[in-house]
Amino acid sequence: MSDALKHECGIALVRLLKPLEYYKEKYGTAFYGIQKMYLMMEKQHNRGQDGAGFASIKLDVEPGERYISRVRSNHSQPIQDVFKQINERISEELKANPDLGDNIKELKTSIPYVGELFLGHVRYGTFGKNSIESVHPFLRQSNWMHRNLILAGNFNMTNVKELFQNLVELGQHPKEMADTVTVMEKIGHFLDKEVMQLYQDCKAEGYSKREASPVIAERLDLAKILTRSAKNLDGGYAMAGLLGHGDAFVFRDPAGIRPAYFYQDDEVVVVASERPVIQTVFNVPFESVKEIEPGNALIIKKSGKVTMNQILEPTVKKACSFERIYFSRGSDAEIYQERKNLGKLILPAVLESIDSDTDNTVFSYIPNTAETSFYGLVEAAQDFLNQRKNNYILENRNTLTAETLQELLSVKIRTEKVAIKDAKLRTFITEDSSRDDLVAHVYDVTYGVIKPEDNLVIIDDSIVRGTTLKMSIIKMMDRLKPKRIVIVSSAPQIRYPDCYGIDMAKLEGLVAFRAALDLLKERNLYHIVDEVYAKCKAQENYADTDVVNYVTAIYDQFTPEEISDRIAEMLSSPEINAEVKIIFQKVEDLHIACPKNLGDWYFTGDYPTPGGNRVVNRAFINFYEGKNARAY
């Protein structure tokens, strides 16, 4: 989207179900798992470019042999850096011991990262932290093999403070108040309890301490551990974990906010945040890749047994709609069609804005991720034009000449690539004094394709803060001298903060919120702001389940069109010669286009968990009190 918006992360998990010799013989390499992990992570680089991490586990190793390897990077190209480190280490060992390549048992023993179970992660630093300590996977170490826990996830918890306090009450001393650390320690606590209970059972059955270890690993009930650990979790999450002896799990939140897909055959079990990643890397059809259902965990035992277990009771499914609008790769068959539908469904509003004058309108898109919705918009416009032609022909069929018919049929929808982004310019924007001029040149325009009588329609994925529109896009489009500039958002107005993985924590950063405030002032209704603050403040000590989202009252006085018109006024400026209009998708049409992803809290304020209402009220309190702080 034209406004840079960082968002949730991506996970990749591969479990090899055959001995490494099998992959060497069939695929010509014992590094099959590592190669597939590289592809899985690289094809999810859209989900995070601030950091990447990789962890592997070797099964059935002897005491004293290293069985867990982990590498993380926060370099500028972290995925490449991670696998560069892995490849360099493997190459060093093979160069020193050339015979290792044909001795799979020795290869596995001698070289790190060569194993049967792998977990990868790519991330954006949602909280602005990008130290190496913040990069997943996280590791909780122990000398007991089955008490080692590796965790990576695509999640944000709204109640980290509460979860942190729960750990303190259990007698723990967590090293920091971060959701990943807190969740890992909570799972680790119940893992420890389960191990101790199983040890007592083994002891009563006459097992020695050494004999008990493999029995404990076999009997560990991951579903039970996760059920106990998940109590009081409030947020959107898809979290993946590995235990040192070889068990693994991927657990999804009860509302299905964050995505997770899996594939299984007799060679591998694979999990990723996006379906087409698995389809492409393993060359399997759409229908073979399944979704992990909300509230469920995919559990892979060391034995290779795979089960789907309900951990929490699923709620109404509210899968993140931004996954379909923007975040996920558009190569997914369903997502591609949904994005086209977003463009098609917004055409009636576009036609109204240009007085149905498609002859004098040029259609385009910014940025490249809006290209698919652009195709849908243009297809719908072409259908409209064809219907207009059909009507004219039927009405004038008795008087039509060949020349008139030829002229009529030659009329087409006009499309152009009018903006090209010069992304490198962003790296030089450091000083406030020069920022405005630099931002204004983030995009180059294509001259000579717009006539003075033309409307210029530009479709974008969404409009969040409006900064790039105001400082760059509208100014650049005005240089083409169109009569009217129509900015079209394939998403509805973003009115509320997100707290489940997208970096939208502050209300005042949202242009729709600022537009509503502006209208309240203009119409002498600003007392509503004071009333909302008082109601939010009164709820500060309520339990999350009792908190109401009162911030909706800020928008209740206005139609969506009134707010859109005010946004257009705010994002335009006196030096702009063209008339500027801004159109947003209707929430109802979003649901029609994306029927499986009905999570719309950032548009409607309808949060899928109780913690969401607390977050939006806290965000409003921060705004009112002038605190530059995150709401979660």
C-alpha cells in the first residue's frame, strides 16, 4: 500500500517422516529439508524483512551429541544471511571431511542443521525493536531433552501484562515483558509440570531415571500442555513449537485471526502461513493443502504420528481480512479472485465519481500490490462499457452505418502505468527540513498519457495514514494535469487500531480518525470527544469482558461518504489544480469479496477478543491525554 504498513510474521515448519538416507537416494541430497525450508521462508519474505530465524532438531542422537541448532539474523537481507551462515558451515565440514557426503549417519552427527525437524520464521519488528534478541525462534534450554522448547509465532497478545503477572505468581522471574517470551515461559511451565508428573509415574512403575526419559517423551501429551497454557491468552496467533526430543505443534487462535496451513504425505509434514507457499515448494494441488482450524493444534509426535486436537473452543471465525486485501501473496487462487472482486465491487462508486464518463477516464494503480484489484476494476469497467455499446446498438439498429459501428466498437477502457515508485529515495529521508520534498518524489509519473479533460482513477490497497498520498501521490498525479483525481481504496476506511499483529497502535495516526475529529469540530460536536474519553476512562479497571468500545461514537454522526469527502479535503492542498475525490470500499462489499475472512475490527471496531475493546479505549485515552504511547 502507498502508506508503508508493517504487519504480522510468517512461519515455516518441515518434519521429515523418512530417514535421511531416503531423501539422499530419492532427491540426491541429505539436505532436502534445509533446501525446502529455504524456499518456504523465501517465498514468505513478504511477511517480514526485519529478521529471520531457523532451528533444527536431530532425532535419536546419543548423549553428548548436539541435537539442536539455531541461527538468527537481523541483517538487511536476513533470510539470505541465515542460509549463507548455514551453507558456509556445511561447506566447511564437507571440505574438511569429503567422505561425509556418502555417510549419512556420520553426516548427521558431524554437521549442524542436518536433521529431521525444522522451524523457520520471518518477522517485522511490530514494536520497533529489531535487535537479534527479538528475532524468532526463541529457545528455552534444558539438559532434559524433552524440556527444551523452541517457539516461533505470528502473533500479538493484547494482555501481555496479565500473562506476565501470572508467571510471577507462579514463582517465575521472566527476563522481559514481551509476548513471545511470556507465552514460551507459560508453555514451558506446564511442560515442566507434565514432565515431572510423568517422571513420578515412571518411578512408581520401576523405571530408572535414564530409562524414564524416552518413556516420558513418548507419553508427553502436548494437547494437554497447550490447553493448560492457552488459558487466558487474548490475541491473534499462529504459534509453532518444537520439543528437543522431536515432538512439534502448530496452534491457532480460536477466532482464526492469524493464518496457518498444512500438508501431509508419507514423506513430510509441512506448515506455512500461506497456502501457495506449500503448493509451490512441494508441487501439490490447492485441495491438498488444508487449513488448521481455529482453536486447534496440529501435533506431530516424534514417532511421526500426526493429529489435529482442539485446544480451545472456537469462537466466531474472524480471520484477518487484510490477509486477503494485501498481506498474503496473490498467487493463492482464492486470494487472486477475491482481490479482483474488490476492484469489481467498487466500480459503481467510481462511475458515480466520474459521472460515468469512461471515455475521458484513465485507470491505473499504486502500488504494484494493487495490480490485481486494478484488473478487477478494469474488467468491471469494460463490462459497463460493453453494456453501453449494446444498448446504443439496440436503440439505433435501424440507422447504424458501418462507420458509426466501427467508431463505436473502437472505444475502449483506457489504462496506463502512470506511477513508478523509486523506493530507494525512502532511505535518505532523515531530516524534517528535507523530508517533504523527498517524499514528494518517491513516485515518478508517466507524462503524455493524460489529457486536460481526463479523470485519473488510481486504485490503492488501502489508505491508512494518508501521508504518502498527501505528500507525494496526489502532487505527482496533479503534474499530469487531469481534470479530476479519484483515489480508490480497495479496503474500507481504517478507523480503529489493530492489536493482533499489524502495526497500527495509535488512533491519531489514522486519517479517517483525524477526518472525523475535524468534522466534529466543524459541526460543534466536539463535546462527543470529551464524553467518549470519560466513558473510556471509567472502564480502565474493568475486566476485559466488561469493556465496551465507546470510540465508535466518534464516527456515528457521519456517513462514510462524509468522512471520505473530508479525507479528500485534508489530503489535497491549495497548489493542487485537479479536483480530488477519495473512495473507499464498503464493508458489506468487502465481506462479499472475501467471505472466508470476516475479521474487520480495524474498519468497524468489532473486535474478535475482549482485549481488543480494552486496546481501542486505551488508544483513545492516550490520544486525548496527549501520550505518545502504544495501546498494547
